[in-house]
Amino acid sequence: MAMKSYEWMVGYTPQTEWIERRGILIWLAEVSNGIGGGLYLVSLYFNSLLGMLLSWLIIILLKGGFHFAYLGKPMRFWRMALKPRTSWLARGFIFLTLFILLGAIQLILSYWLPGTALEFAFKVIAGLIIFLVVINTGFVMNYINAIPFWNSAILPILFLSSGVLDGLGLILTIGLFKGNIDMMAAEAGTRVLLMINALFITIYLWGATYMGPTGKRSVIEIIKGGIAPILWVGVILCGIIIPFAISISSYFIVEASVPLLIMAVACEMAGAVSLKYLILKAALYSPLIPTPP
Amino acid sequence: MVRWGMLIDLKRCIGCYSCMIACKQDHFLPPNIFWNRVLISETGEYPQVINHVYPVLCNHCKEAVCVKVCPSEATLQRKDGIVHIDYDKCVGCRYCVIACPYQQRTFYSGGDKGYFPGQGLTELELIGKKLYPLQPGTVVKCNFCEEKIDEGICKGLKPGVDREATPACVNNCPTKARYFGDLDDTKSKLSVLIRQRKGFQLRPEFGTDPSVYYID
């Protein structure tokens, strides 16, 4: 979507702060958010300590790290907790901080005192907090009326389902190498969530066409504009079709081979990465002044 | 209570960009940072073409989204309606830049090499960096020349009437297309013109209630 300088806010103007130049860090942070958060939720279900540890590290090092690196004044990061009353970013920072602390305590308890009531309580609390961390991105974005494409109630749910799908993919990978994971349950969950995710993406894009001409323009850019290959190859082919085909084939063959499963997981990850990129890249601002149709 | 606002007469505006340059000069803004801009578009088909010329700037909205979304309380709304950024509190998250429906906020990354790259900063640019220092890594925007307004009020001057207390863009407009005054004063020239000439705001559907009005 190459734009001339005189077209700025005269035509549809793409959002650039959170996807271009240093904005790439925001994209990477959100990808890590989905993967880390989803893996934690799934690991809680399958009671995989390794999964929980990996997800905690992804959240603190990757998500936290990318967000920290993006800030213009990173040493003032603590100020981001000051306005949770109205700012979703402030709330997200608080949720993230709480998860880092409570997640660490939960991991320690799961290692030293597994099966105790205290461990269970911290698992519940950390699980609730990571749920808030994952959906918070959706609320940060859908609060912004200025970008009709993001102004959708389904965005937080889409980020959650996408994250849990990523988590299932990673837990399958952990199961392949470490065992101790109910692979059939994980694959069944993946099958269902792939369909749900595909449905949510369809509903989101279809709903965006009703968000005025700017929302519709964003969807057109995604479907047949310059970024369309990312949708068709990244999100649909890699993110949905290939993993679904492998998952369905494993339903009939009992269990897919290791290389096929790894390929399915890699494709799912590519799909998640592509989806977040598309949502950030296709965001457009409405023209400020009368323009030709 | 005072609520500072601006009115731009689109029938008088000739798109000369004086306001843009005056603002840049007054605040010693570095390259690629604009607090005032002029947007130009055309609608219609030859020979029935209409040229639209809109000077735009921070609208200092009454329901400013940037104030709500700022996580560090760096962006505040003063009692007189001016939306002010405390550069010492800004963390540079750029949520306000994303959230502004008018896109009138800019992230200043610093490291600018001045207007004459390869030749270092001129004396004027060096003076500007001392008089009007911007903090790299923070978000900047039009502030209605609040320092002029505040100083003018202290001296007993009237913003919008006395040049010393009036924003630079208003002072420098060659066609006197800009007016500045108190929106809450129903008898101010600003309020009277808005009523008489049916002043409108840009994109009122965003619900931000801008303090900048236009008449045509």
C-alpha cells in the first residue's frame, strides 16, 4: 500500500507505528503473546510443567522483551501501571507483571509441592491472569475507534483462540520429544480449534466489511491487495488447510508420523504469525477531508 | 471556565502553508515533525472540480482519546481544555499516536541531523534545541502555543486578541483565516462566528468533541 505524502489522511492512511520500522517489535510481541499465553493455558490442562516453564519464559523474555525494546523511553516502563482506570495498555502491563510474579510462584510450587491445594490455587490464579494477558491485546486494539478494522468485539476472542491453537501445537511438539502428553486429546483439540479459528477469522473479516468504507477497504486489501498472499498462503494454506489436512488424516491413521506432526505445528505457527501481521498491516485510518470516491 | 478553541475559515484559507511554517519556526521543530499541516484534495470532475483545503492540527478534543489511552498519565487535559504532554512522563509507547483519529501526534525518535545534513546544526537550530528542547523517544504535538497563552495571561493579555498571547499559526495567517478564543464564552468572536456561520468539526462521529471548528 505505497502512499504518496500528499495522500496522507486525504486517502485511506495505513497505520505504521505498530508494524513498520521499530513497530515490527510490536508484531513480534503480539505473536509471542499468543504463543506463550496459549501454551500456558494448554499446559495447565495437560499438567505439563515443561510447557508452563517454556510459556512463562516466552512471555517474560519475548513478549516482555519486545515491548520493552519498542518503548521510546524503556527505563520509564514502570509508569505504564499508573492509569489502569482508562488505559488498556496500563491494564495489560499490570496483568503481565502479575503473571510474571504469580507464574514464577506457581512454577516453583509445581516443582517442589505438586498436587497441593496451594499449587492448585496458584495454577487457577495464574491461569486467569494469563487469560487476561492474551485477550488484553484484543481490547487494546478494539478500543481504538480511529481504526474501523480493529473496532471489532471478536478481536480479543480471535486472539485467544489463535493463541490456544498455537499452544496446542507446541504441546504436541513437547509430547513428541518428552512424552507425558495425551497426544490424542491434543490432536482432537487441534482439530476442533482449527475449525473454530477459521470460523472466527471469517466472522472477523466479514464483520469488518460492515465497519464503514474504511473497514471494507481494509478487508479488500487483505483479500486482493498487496498483502493478500499473506492471507491466502500464510493464514489459510499454512495456518488452516495444511494442519487440518494432517489432523484429519491422523484421525483415520490413528496417529500421524512425527515429521508430519512437526510440519503441521510449523504451519500453524506460520499461520499465527501471518494473522497478527495482517491485522496490524491492514489497519487503515479514514480520510479526514472530502475525497473522491 | 475557559475552553480555548480555534476556528478556521475555509473560505479565506488559500493553502499557503504559512501556518505550517510559522508553527515550525516558533517551536524549532526538527525535520519531518509537523504540528500544523495543510491537507488538499479535489472532488468532482473537470470542469466542475472543487478544491478542498483544510489546515489541520491537534484538535485538543474535549473527550480526547489520547488522554484516556495514555498509560503513564503523560497526556493530560488542562482545565482550559488544552491537551498537554508532559515529556518527562511519556514512555514512548505510541498508543496515543495510534488512537488519535486525526493523526496529529508524532513520535520524535531524535537523532535528527538538522535541516542541512552534512553541515551540522545551524546556530538557529542550536538555539532552538536549548529554547524548545524535545525529548527523543517521546510523542510530540501541537500545544496551542500554551507557553505564549500562559505568559500572556500573566501579563494581562487576551489570547486571540493580543498577538503576544495568541498561537503562532493564528498570528501568521496572511488572510486572517484563523480565529482563537474561548469556546465557553458565548460572546467571544469565536463562538459568535461558529453560531452564525454554522461551524463544524472534523469527523464528529468519533465522539471526541474537537475544539477546532471550521466554517465554509
